Amino acid sequence: MLKREVVEAAAAGRFAIHAVRSVDEAIELLTGVSAGVPDVTGAYPEASINGRAAHRLRELSKQKLKLLAAAARRGATQRTPAQ
């Protein structure tokens, strides 16, 4: 149950309370941008929130692989007998 103050503030229009069924629905409500629906391959539309998130995660994954490869190269040349 909501506190009386919350109900009064909502009734006064200071904020709204929305029931949502999913995080995607909440994202769309908060941002006004479609969360996106995956196609048959599981890919989301590029302009959707989930499409943008997937793109960013791919970028971060590529950066991580580059950093790991560089660290491995440095490690191969900087190892000491104790390692």
C-alpha cells in the first residue's frame, strides 16, 4: 500500500505512478524510445534501446579483447623466471 503522502502527491499531479509488466515497458515509458523487439535472429532494431545496448556491449567486448591481447603480448616479453 502506498503512503498517504504519495497518494496525495500523485493526485496533485506532482508525479505519476505507472504499472509496467517488464523492464522494456518501463524503459519505453521513461525514455519515449522503443525498447525494440528482436527479429528471428535475435537482433534488435539499431535505433531501439536494446539495439543500442547490444551495439555498445559489442564495442566493449572488442575493446576488452584488444586490451587482453596487448597485455598478453606485454606479458610474454616481460615474464621473469619466477612467474
